[in-house]
Amino acid sequence: MNVIKRSGEEVTFDLEKIFNAIKKANLATLHTPMSDEDIFNVSKIVENQVEELNRSANVEEIQDLVESELMNKKFFSVAHNYITYRYERALVRKANSTDKQIMSLLERQNEEVKQENSNKNPLVNSVQRDYMAGEVSKDITKRFLLPREITEAHEQGIIHFHDSDYFAQHMHNCCLVNLEDMLQNGTVISETGIDKPHSFATACNIATQIIAQVASSQYGGQSITLSHLAPFVQISRDKARKEVAEEFQKAGIEVSQEKVQEIAEMRVRREIEKGVQTIQYQVITLMTTNGQAPFVTVFMYLNEVPEGQTRDDLALIIEEMLKQRINGVKNEKGVFITPAFPKLIYCLAENNIEPDSKYYYLTKLAAQCTAKRMVPDYISEKIMKELKGGDVYPCMGCRSFLTPDPVNHKYYGRFNQGVVTLNLVDVACSSERDMDKFWKILDERLELCGRALMYRHERLLGTPSDVAPILWQNGALARLKKGEPIDKLLFNNYSTISLGYAGLCEMVYYMLGVTHTDPKGEEFGLKVMQRLNDWCDQKRAETNISFSLYGTPMESTTYKFAKCLQKRFGKIKGVTDKNYITNSYHVHVTEEINAFDKLTLESKFQRLSPGGAISYVEVPNMENNIDAVLAVMKHIYNNIMYAELNTKSDYCQVCGYTGEIQIVEDENHKLIWKCPNCGNTDQEKMNVARRTCGYIGTQFWNQGRTQEIKERVLHL
């Protein structure tokens, strides 16, 4: 049984420390009312309570249990002294709350940070530097930038103020990169002018440099579309034809125009292969200023370009992108594994969804890729047009969607200002199943979120374009002048700001005793979702800021919320008895439901989450059942806007096992990863990839998310 210290370091539970702390409080009490036996009994009760958590408790939680048990045993004077001493120590720590955190980072002992982001390796210097800066930013944010009511609500898990480790800087969340503008009209990277590229390969290389620069200038994900690269294939084709003709002429060889075109086309295919390889390997190997590969999504939508040669060229790029992802990338052992980035999204449309459609071969290739590498994810052109005013465009990063632009139909170059998430489970538990009280608390919490979101917005107001020239001056998001503030981009629907929500499943279960797969629960869940949408509409009308409802992809927050709920309400069966709560509107990971029913049900909730959402189905190894994958994809096309399939693709570096690395409990009740073939439990000697929040994670997870992954049931 382990304990998480305030520094984040994980150590073995020590009963003697509890005993000694109570004894000091007892000695400071007149007539010392507690005997050593009393102190030992209270300490043992606390030890048992910590063990029942089935996870590593933190120091604050243990101290809360000590206080509670002292009060239960009516040792009020001792409890008073214990609380007083604890308060005095808290005041001392508050004077400088970052030193121990930073030192534990440097010494690689901070267990919480190690598992905070499944795509950051906390052992490398660049990540440590980012985390150190994050600790300072969080401290400044807590003490100077946010009012106490918001920081306290955040610490209690009532809301989550996302990315406070970046809030001190004037940075935004995620975006759709206007690659077309930057490639066609030129840009500037690191004060170096970049002209329009004269080949597809050069365009790909420039694109990867843009991706790295954008990732270093914001804290959220970004998306590009292959459509913006497609026109450069024809430039390379024309160049290849000219070169081939000149080479034959210089050699004195007469050949037909058809032969020239045939050889030129072979060269173009090789260039597409190299260009796509540049994107794949550069994105994986680039390191941004925050110590990780860029969180980038690549959109593949055939109808984004005109029918004809350009669309056929786009199909060639998509085909190559899928083939290379199926192959995977080599790990340090030279074995091909599943990479985390770039995330791929494939758009299902009329011209690729039916077996007799022109581009169905790409859809079959996408199905093979999903079965082996978990990507691409899928957007339905049919459903998205219904929901987004006839437009089709990618999410910003993993799931955040822009509000439709019915006038200009402009999406690339727009962005999200930030997110604050509402814990719906806490709203429910606070209401004590009183429905009138539930709606009252919900409205109060929404107003709290509104105030927190306005702090995010106001932090960006007045930001000069000079803070990130690649974004605001050189075309990624805008072409503002030097010194010009970005303010006009924060209003009039150009950018969004997101009200996140989490735990709808547990909320419904607490209030009604059924989940939202039950008709009664579904009705209530949809009613709550509509209330959240109505609130966003109201805020949008009041402020001219595009508030939107966003299904939060909780990676580390799911664990934080669960711990806070247990602290506030205890363990409630089916509600707070897990070390995680459910993402957004999803069906609970343990609930038995088939893939088609799950997607159909969740589509109703996804429609009411216009600011961002993605559904998934959990499947076994599907490499030998591509027809089933295609059937799910067809169901996505007809029923839901955005969805994905989760499979497993792991590798043990010790014995060479490929398949699913398992999650087991060790002797301290800690969840660890174990090779089912050789028993290897060294995370440094295995490659594990799991979808956790829209993106694939490859650096392992906190205990809450690990339990959630372990308990997922298959839907096929």
C-alpha cells in the first residue's frame, strides 16, 4: 500500500507516521486524553480505510481520515490540536508552494506528474523543463490570476479549470491550421521567409515545420487537412514531365509522350511516398518546446477538393498515408509498432461508402488500418452536413469542433480559447436526489463555470500578435500586423470557448437508479444536455463570444474527479466507487452493449454536444474480420457524426510478444502492466498504445485511467 506525498513522490504507507502525528497532538492536549492504545486503534482504522480505497491515497486524504476518526471517537481536543497544526503547516507551505514539487520533478520522483500525460515522458529534460514552468504557472494562477471561489471549486473537483499550467501566459487551446494560406501565399518561420513550395515533397516538409511551430505556440491540439497539400502533386507532376523529357532529349532517345508521362507518374508516386513519410516521421520525432511530439490530427476528406485530377491526387496521398500507418513505425528494437501521432480522420462520403463507389478501395484500406493501428477515426459527411449547416470540416485536435459559419464557410484559421469542465456527478450528489435542488445547483454551477470561462477569455484580450507570429501574423490563424491585438478574433463566432462536462452516466444513475441506456435515464440525460446547450446559447447572445458545449476528454482529470467525489460523498455504488468517472456522455465502460446500439444511442447525445464529442466502440483484434470493421463504419456513416474503434496493438521488448499487454494488481493493490507471455512488468521494456481521450496514448496513465482501461468491455 503506497501514499502520494505532497511533492508527488510515491512512498510506502507507514502506520508509524500516523501514530506519531496523533501522539504529538495528544501531548499538546491538557491531561493527554488518549492512551497509546487509543492512538494505535485510531491509526489502524485509518490504515484500513486507506486500504479500502484500492489506490494510493495522498497525504491530504489521509489527514482528513485522521481528523474524521478523532471526531468519531470524541477526542475533540486532540482533533482540535491536530487540525491547528495541520493549518499552521499549510500556511508555511503556502509561502512557497512550488519548491518541493519542482525538486521531485528534477529527481524523477513525482508519481502524479509521471502519469499526468500519456504522451509525455517525464524523465527527459525538455519535459521536466515544461513541467517546472507549469508548476510556477499553476502557483501564479492560483495566488494571483483567479479568484478564490474558482480555485477552490477546481481543487474540490466541482469544476476543472483546464491547463492552468499554461494560464499565466497569453495562450489559447487548439486550432485548425490554415495550411492553404501559408503554402500558397508564403509564410515566415523563425524569422525566415518561406515562399510557395515548388514540389509536393517541399510542401510536406514545410508543413511539418509549421506543425512544430504551431504546437510550441499553443497548448492544445491542431489539425491540418491533406487537401491543402493536394495541389502540389500537380506541380511536381508538371516538373517531372519536363525533367523526363529533357533527360531523354539529352540522351538522344526518342520516346512517345505517353512514355514520358508514364515515367513522370512513377516519379510522382515516389515523391508522394517520400512526402507522406516526411510528415509521419517528422511529426513523431519532432520535439516541441513543451517536450512532446505535436498533438496533430490529419484530415482526409476527398470532397474537400474539386472532382477531377486534384481529387484523384488527394486519393493518392490518402492511400499512401494509410499504407504507411498500417506498416507503423520502428521502435528502438527495430520492431514496427503503433505510433501515437499523427492522429488520422477519414471522412465517409457517398463516393467511398458503397462497394461500387469510386473510392471504396480507400475505405477498405482505412478499415485495415483501423484494425491494426486504431486509426483513422471516422467523420460521416452525411450526418455532419445535417448538424453543421451543410459544412464538413475536422475537429481541432481530438474532438473540439468550431461553431458553423453559415456566411463565409471559413474554418481553417479558427481556434478555441479554452475549456472549463463541470463535474455533473458532483451536481447530482450535492442534490441528494432532490430534483428541484438538482436543477438549482446545476444553474449555480453553470454560472460559476461562466465566470471561470470569462477569465480565460479576458486573459487573451489585449494579447499582441507578436507573442506568436506564426499564429497571428504569418497565416496559421491570421495575418495581423505587428503589435495588433488579437481581440477581433475572440468575438463574432471566429473562435469558440468551451463549457466541458463529465460524468453524465453516473449523474443519471445517482438521480434515477438507471443509466442513460434505459429510456427513463436517456430522457433525463438529454434534458440535462439541453439545459447546458441553452446556457451556452444564452451566454453567446449576452457576450458575442461563441460559447459551446464540449464533451471533455478527461485523461488525468477523471482520476482527480473520482478522488474528490469520494472525499466529499464517500463511496456510492455505481456512482463514486470507481477511481474514474465516465467521459462526457459515454455509456459506462463496464456496461454490456453492442457496438451498433452504443453508437445509435450516443448519437443522440453527440448532437447535443456541438462544441466537441467523439464516440467509440471497444473491439477485439479485427485484422482477420475487416468486413465487421466495414459494417461498423457503414453504421457510423448513417447514424453518428464522429466515432472511432478501439483495438489493442502492444509489443513486449523482452520476449517479442505482440497483442494485448494485460493490466494486473501488484501486492500493493497498484495496477501495473504485465506481458501475458513472459511476465515482464517493466514499462520501459514494452510498447503499449491505448486510446484514452481521442488521441492514442503511449506513455502510460494514472491509476484512475488505468482502472478504466482495464474494465472496458468489448462491444463486438
